[in-house]
Amino acid sequence: MKAITVVPGQPDQVRVDDVDEPETAEGSILVRGRLLGICGTDADIVRHEGYGWPPAGKDRLLIGHESLGEVLEAAEDSGFAPGDLVAGIVRRPDPVPCVPCSHGEWDFCRNGKYTERGIKQRQGYGSQRWRIEPDFAIKLDARLGDCGVLMEPASVLAKAWEQTDHMFARSSWRPTVALVSGAGPVGLFAALLGVQRGLEVHVLDLNDTGPKVGLVEDLGAHFHTGDVREIGVTPDVVMECTGYGPLLGPLTQVAAPDAVICLVGFDSDTRTTPTPLDEIVKQIVLGNTVVFGSVNADRGNYEQAADALAKADVGWLQRLITRRVPMSGFAEALQKRPNDVKVVVDLSADDG
């Protein structure tokens, strides 16, 4: 079968290889790969040395962590059956394990010995067939169809919102206004989950062209561009999805008293930008503001994401997938185009 393999940090080493069929030891469920989502993590693995790790004894990494497939084979007692639409969880607990990993909270792994499919020491989902353990497979609503490939990014935001909800338990009041910075796939899912929570949602982005504006407004949210201090929004909760460090200061200035700011994105660029940290600290302390980071997701978050996608308008979700490429187009697809939202790889284009 065919698979997309890379040597981390070497862009000229992206290729489609003929590889062996997945071994049963990788999981009792055999899946036909359908689509593979592409995100900034994939680009970082391909372009930057020091990120992305092949399995022990391998010099190439089978890339891909945003998965969608159809079950081909599954044991009767697995909870899955041929034809089921599934997505695979990315992270696996460390073998020690640390306390969070022993409780199924591998997204909070404390010793860094976790593995991740398509990222860290475990082969990914970028192949025509893959295997997975039932405990790490998520069954999707069949009505989602190809939109099931959006599961992994949605799970990251499900966790971010879950953790944000925990933060608001510190007081008797509850948020009504949310601001999302960034209208990429992560920001759009932050907005979707905010709307589903009944909040008044505002989305801030650099550009007001392309499909993002319509996607935001069709959620019932409000789209803004420009300086966050000039858009007239005082958010109770902020989902910061751009990873642009200098934006944190202005966000602390506009946030309501006792607000929660969740940092979901980060910028892999090596540039440095002066930031007035003393003023930011002052705003955080005097405002009783919580600022925290969130990454990855556990099984419960994937299940929350599956519910959120099932509740969403499928037509809206379909509009997020703005470009499809064959496996041979993976490297080219890492270059983002102006109107791209989510780019996906068609893993079923060649059944060889």
C-alpha cells in the first residue's frame, strides 16, 4: 500500500512510498484511510529540525495525525463494525506511566514520554490502510461523511473550552461574551463551540476577504478586523488562536474583569518581538484574569468534539474543506493559499 513519509526537518524528503500492510500489533481494527487533514504541525515537522520524531529504529516518519477512515475489519466485541466511520486519537500514554497518563489524561502527561501518531515516535495516519486499538478509535456520525476529518482540530478546542469552563467555577458569575482571535480552522472551531454554548461570539482576524467572513457570520457570530482595542468588544472569555505573542497585551487590556484567556495557538517562527510584560502582568493581576495554555486532547474531549460536529450544520462544515489534493500533492499542500481554510489529502485516490 502507499503512504506519505518524511524525514523531519528535510523538506526535500517528502515522498509517497510503498510500505507494508499495518501489523495486527498496531490494533485490532483495520481501517481504510479516507482523508487526512493538514495543519501547521505537519508543516513544522517537514520544515524545521528538532520537531517530529520517527519511531525507534526508523529514519522516516509516516506522517499525518488528522485522520478519517472507514472500518474494514473489527472484532465483534470491539464496539466497531465494518463500514463505521472513525477517527483515531493522536496521543498515547507513556509506558511508565505518570499519574495523569494512568488516569487517561495523557494530554496532561508530566514526564514527556507519551507518543503521538504522525508526530512523535509512532507512525501516523497518512496511509491507505491503518490499524488502531478500540480504546483510541472514535466512532463518528455517518451523516458527517468527509467532514469527519475535522475531528482532531475540533477535539483540541473541545479541551480548551472544557478547561475554560473549569476556570469559571472559581466564581459565581458565568461568561456571556467570547472573543476568538484568528479565523483559521482552530479559530472557527473555537467560535462554533462558543456559539453552541449560547455565548455572544466575536471573531477577530487580519483579513476580511475569502470564505472566513461568511463562515463566521453564518454561525451567528460577529467578524472583526483591525486593532482589538478598537472593535468595541469586552470579552468575558478569549480563545487566542493565532499564537502571535504581541497580541496578548492588547487582549488583557480589553478583557472584562475576571476574564479567562485561553492560549490555543503558538507561532513556530523564530523571530523575537519586544513585549511590555510589566504592563501585561499589571493587567492580569488587577483584572483577576486567568491566562493559561491548552494543547492536545484526551478521549473525553474527542467524544465532546464528535457530539459538537454531530450538532453542527453539515453544510457549514463542508465549507471548511476548501482544497483536496492526492497523496502526491502533500508537500505542495503545505503551502497555504489565500482562500485555504482546511486542506485535506485524499488517501483513497489510488488503491494500489
